[in-house]
Amino acid sequence: MSQHERPPSARREELLERAYAYAMEHGLAELSLRPLASAIGSSPRVLLFLFGSKEALIRALLARARSDELAALQRARAAGGPEDFPAAVRTTWGWLVDPAHRPMLVLWAQAYARSLGEPDGPWAGFARQTVADWLGLLAEVQGGHDTGDRDPALGLAVLRGALLDLLATGDAERTTAVVERYLRLIGAAAR
């Protein structure tokens, strides 16, 4: 917490949840306090008091999005079992391709890109941390295989590439076919 941020409170958490819902609908790329505050039943002054600054509010929103992402990754890991790499990839992709998660994934893509272009400020480290999160999940379910076909970085590259393609085109059928082809290839290599 920076020197300008306030400690958590029930009101802060309530407004954070409302702001998160707003960000899921409108994105974070051009977030402006006045329209945000109006939409969530607050004022810019209250938001600045509770969060300390616009940058701190953005950091809190990114942390909130990341907690959703981590929860989804944990569910994917649990669904695949402790050492079932293909199941973890398939379950993770199933979550990513679900249209209900599209707003969060668009928000993630915006934050990821902004983190790359603006390495300082509220976006700092977001892209790097999400890569570490996803690699951590895939490494946990790697199943002890040291072969290149179950390399967590390769699995991440397939998932992220398919996700960006999905977000750009909306073509769930084609992107799912790509992920499934990758899973068939690593299944054949394991035999």
C-alpha cells in the first residue's frame, strides 16, 4: 500500500466491486474518475479519499482482476488433477473460451498491453506477474515430464496465442480446434 492509499474498509471494498463491474463493461484503458464515480454511486472525491489516487484505484482494480484470474487457474488445476497437463490445458481453455468470461479477458488484455507499453505507474508488472501465474499453474501439472511437449512455456504460448486470436476474431471453433490439436500432438508424443 502506498503512502496515499487508505486501509481497506467496507465502503472501499463495496466501491471496488462496483468499479470492477464498471471496468468489466467499459475497460480500464481510458478510465476517468468522474464517469466512473457517477456510474457507481459515488464521487471522485470519495474515490480519491478511499483509494488515495487514480493510480491506486487502477492498481486495486488490477489486483481484483488478478484474483479472479488466479481463482480460475486454481479451479483448472484442481479439475485436471495434480499431474494431468493436458487436462489442465483443456480446462483452462474451456474457461477462457466461455463467453461469460469475455469482459474479464478483454480487461486482462488491455492491462497486459498497457503494462508492456507503460512499465511504470499502476500497470507496472501486471504482464510479468500474469505470465508467472500461468507458468506456475502449468508447471504444477506438468506431471514430472521433462520433455519439450509438456513445457509450461509452450502450453502458455498456445493458450495465450489462441486467447488473443479468440478476442480478436470471436472464432471459438477455430481457436478451440488449435488447442485440441496441440493436446493431440502432446498426447501422441507421450506414447
